[in-house]
Amino acid sequence: MLSAQPVPNAAAETVREASGELAVAVRRKRPRWHVPPLSWVVPLKPTRTVRLDPLGAQVWALCDGERTVEAIVDAFAVEHGLSFHEARVAVTGYLSQLVQRGALAVAMKEG
Amino acid sequence: MQLWVWRGIRIELPEDWEMLQFSRSAQAGRCAWADRYQFRAELSWQAVNGPLDMKRLASDYLAKLRLDGTMPDAAPARVGDWHGLRRHDGEQAVSRFSRYLALVTGKEDRLKAGLRTEGCLVELVLLWPGELETALEASILGSVGAEPGGAGGLRRWRAFGLDALASDGLDMVECVVQPALARLVFRDARGTRSETFERLGMLPQWLHGSVGEWLRRQLPHDVEVQVAQASCLCRQAGGHEVEVVEGLRRGGLFRGPTRYAAAAWLCPRDGRLYHVSISGPSVAANARQGLSCCEGMTLGG
């Protein structure tokens, strides 16, 4: 798990909101049932937005597709003066939320 | 090496091994430490009514393993007072040792466990990815012992960056460990005395204002402040600026008023906020003495 590389969704767009939060908009796949005439009466947003607090935004910025989870945890720990395990809990929490919402994918190395 | 003191048992482990699992029970329990990749050590304890024949226990256990055929490669080992075995489990080596430890437990704990003596059977399991490090194994085994009780029946706990002295007779009722937060809460059975020790991090994210203001916000609603000593520079405490609040908690229908004392400070070494609060019928004048953050801050002094 620590050697996995979080890769941002190439289709994700980020917008810094006035509140200071970072909004990550991910284009969503249109469901198979969402066709006329149902789509005329049930509107569906084309994107799903994930709002990240300043800490989440830091984790998002560290996910450059090159860094491993371990490197991200290390960087987060140094930034906030945390131990490795404290930072691991916080970072993996953010990463799992981002993966669940489709903003991130996790690339695992073979072997 | 880093010292951990839990339930009266002390152990020194490498700096990067952190406690990820723990038990609060005095009678039986376990703690487990991991490095960044895997679990490395597990310490378990079981209260017993007197010293045991460890040599016989170890040989019986080994004979049973051989009979079962579950661990055919297990080799008996002895390090100091420890009896145990070493074996290989896949790509890792495993050391498993046990010994009797005469503990300096509190009287209340002993009574609760129905024990006549103050001892426990301790087992330590160490996992070694790759080769077994004999020198480190000996160093860890040699570091395990009973933590001597402090003056006035105080018991030391050292874990998660906290080095605290809790009063004898109090039970650990809460242990919260989260990113940037470690909290140990001790309380007696009747709920008349309670002691809380906290270590908080990531201060720029949430501490807006002074430590003194934060400390006042932590006061229980029923505390009437008697002494609010702001910015008391304790030179003997390594230059730590300690904020102190003392007060009286209003009594209820069936209980009289109790005393309350709290202290908080920022440790310049690790940048964390330390907080101790004590409430009970009799509270030491300086609550700060119950908690230490670094060598500059003497515990109990």
C-alpha cells in the first residue's frame, strides 16, 4: 500500500473557492438509464464535485502521479510536525475519500 | 531507543516503532508496536498470584509445539530472565519470550484482580523481517521491567509523546490517539477524582489566540476560577511558559465542591501543546508537575 502511487484523474478540474476550499470537479459517466424521456425530467449534473479543506488540498497537491503514498505521508508529516503513523492515518483518510469519489486512482507496482 | 511505560511495565524500543494497539486492563492485555511497514513487537501481560517456574513453562510449551508439529523449527532460547524460542515464519524470523515480572501495581488494581501479589506473566513477541537482529533483541528484552512507583503513590505512563504521573487508585477510562491528538483520562470508581493529560499538534490549523485563552475555554462550565496565573515563566522547566488555572467546582445535591487545577504550555522542542487538568477533593498546587513533554520539563519536579 505504501508503495502505491496515487494518480489524479486527468479529467478532474480544480477550482479554488472563496471560502479557501479547493473544489475538485470530476466528470461523471452518464448512467445507462439516463436517456430521454427520463433525462428530460430527472436532471443529472455532468460533474461530481469534491470539496477539500486546506489539509485535503495539500494532500491533493502532493498527488502528482510520481510520489508514492509513503512519500506523501513523509511530506505531510514533515509539514505538520507529525509522526509517520499520525500522518499515515490522516493522509490515507483523504486518499480513500478521493479514490471513492473518482478524483484519484491508485497505481500499484507489480511484484 | 524510546522508552514506553504502560500499566507499570517499561520497555525501550527503536524510535520509529509506534504503539498501534493497546489494552487498558490491568489483569490481562496486550500492546503492539509497528514500524512504518509492519508490526514489530507485541507485549502481553497476565496478572498472576506469584512467581512461576518459567523454565518449566517454556519447556512444556516447546514440547507441546513439537508434539503438534505446528512449529517444527522452533529452537529454545534464553536471554537473561527470559525463556522462549526463536523460529522462522516464511520470510521473517520470530522471537517469543516470556518471564515473570514483579510489578509495582496500585492496591486498587490488585484488589480488583483478586491478587495477593504484585506480579504478572509477561510475553514479548518480536518480528524480524529478514534476519533476526540479536543485539537489538537482547537490548529490547533487557529493557523490559517494572516501572518504580513515584512519590505519593503516583504511577508513570509514557506513551504517544506523553510522560505523565497519574494518581494511584485511578483507572484509565479513556485513551484517545488520533493524528495530532493523544489524550489519557484517569478516573476513580466513584468519579470524584479525574486526571486528564493531552498532547495536541498541528496548532496553526486550530489554535487562534494564546494558550491562556485556549486553557480558559477548556474549563468545565461549573468551575469558578480562583487563580489564573498567566504567563508564569518557569525557568526551571527549560524555558517553557506555563499557563495555570486553579478553581473550585460547584458541588451538587449529594457531593460537595471539589478543587480543579489545570496547566497548559507549548513545548518549543516539538511545537505541540501540552495540557493537564485535575479535579478532585484534594489537588496538588502545581498540576504541571504531573506531565512532562521533554527533558527540559522535569516530571514531578
